[in-house]
Amino acid sequence: MRRALQTLCALAVFFAFGFSWLWTFTYVNRVQIHKNKDKYKPETFIVTGAEYVTDSDGDPTWWLNGTIKGRPERFIPDFRGRSRPTNVSDLLGLFPKDSRVNVLYNPEASETIIQGETVRVLENRPHLWEQEDALRRKLAPRVLVPGPVALVLYITVRLLNRRHRLETAQQITT
């Protein structure tokens, strides 16, 4: 029974870290945005086109191509609370070529798209910083708590099992 509990706790560690991993990239993006908040400046993104890519699992990624101060950039509009695009036409219907979008721009940030997000160009919308802070606080427990809690539980059960084995062995020898 004790061995089974220890194995169950080991599996819990594995699943806890897996669960945390699901939220890690989004959380890291929130931390990066918060850490570099002063580097974001209001700019205008001028749309030159759009991309809509579906990976082998059928998960779509989309972005707008355009320029900021003549520099080519990618911008991923925030579709929270609205229906998401299903193709390039949807994107260009909402953001036609040559349209202007108010953004916050940090030219020092990474251009990489991670989990459908980029930290370089953000949609300049009301309450952006409050929403980012709220999302960061919401994600923190999902990323930072499950793994350590499961690990402490596993180590505790393992130590108790070891202690029990030593006590049993000592009783047998006496």
C-alpha cells in the first residue's frame, strides 16, 4: 500500500509539471510584458497583409503583416470576447490593407510568436495593463504551485516509507 501511494505521488509530480507546462509560455509572456512595461510606446501599425497558418494538428495561427515607422512587423490582434478568424479573408475583413491600428510597440522585444502571442506589438486598448496584470496573477498559481506541491508530497511520502522500512527492519533485528 505504501509503495502504491509513493508511485501515485510520483505520477502526480509528472502530471503537475505537465499541467504547469501548459500555461508556462503564456505566463512567461505576461512576465516579459510586465517587466518591460516602460519600453512600450504608442505607435501606429499599418496593415499590408495577413497570414493564416494551420499546423499539422489543425491548430491555427494568424497575424497581420505591416509596418511601424516603415519597419516590417507582425501584429496578432486580440480576439478575446470576439469570434476568432477562420481564414485570411476574415482577418483582412476586420483589418483591411492600409488600415491603421493603434498599438504599443517595444522594438527590443522578441519577434517570436509563442502560443499565438507576441510580446513585441500589443493592441493598444483601454485597460490593457490592468488586463495583463490580472492574467499574470491568474496564471501564476497554475504555473508555480502544482509542481512544487506535488514534489513536496512525493518527498514526504517517500521519506515516511523509508522511515517505516527502517523501523520495520530494526524491529526484526531486535
